Amino acid sequence: MYSRHEEGTGLMKLPVVIAMLSLGATAAGADPLPKPAAFAMCGVCHKVEAGAAPAIGPNLWGVGGRVSGTLAGYTYSPAMKAAKIKWSKAEIISYIANPQAKIPGNKMTYAGEKDPAKQAAIADYLMSLK
């Protein structure tokens, strides 16, 4: 069986479609990645559900691509507002490795995640929240 996207004929083989669906690919985009165990510490202060009100920290749903200090409904530190960082994977990793070094004077009291693999897992997860 074929669908309409195979190169040259406008069709794609059914196994490719099935593989895409099993990987979570949808017309609207992929589902968020599973929450990594390393996020447990973050979850104490941050919510990650679409539309959830901020907690101790801002809601991190949709953080990828957001500019620091701009989520409506959360009172950010002047330092976070002034940083104007557009959150990418690299910026998230840099921030969670040492929040006070990245943005001196921000409100987050977390000392930082030192394990690069955990940093990457957290950043990948956060970037998937769309």
C-alpha cells in the first residue's frame, strides 16, 4: 500500500507512515519527550503543562524559543528580564549548569546540574514542550 508522498510518484510506502506514527510524528508535531529523571529537581518549582499557572518558578511549557523574563503571569527578577536570552538547547544547558553565573541576580536558587548528560536530557525535554 502507498500513500501520496513517495519520491517521484507522489506516494509514500505504508511502512514509512507506520514508522512515523509509532515515533509520535503527527500533522501538528511530535509529542513531548518523556520527562527525564533528572528533571525531578526542576519539577519542585516548575510546572510543565500547557496553560498551567506559574508555581515558585515560571511554567516551562513552550520555553524553547521564548525570551527570558517574558512569560505573562510570572514575576521575574530584573536580571532575568534584562538578560533577553532566547531559550535554545544550548542556552538552557548553559543556564541549568550554573544559573547564577549565566544570569547573575536571577531568583533561581538552584546550584546547577553538573552532569552534561543530565543537562542535555533536561534541555531536550524542555525543548520538546510545545
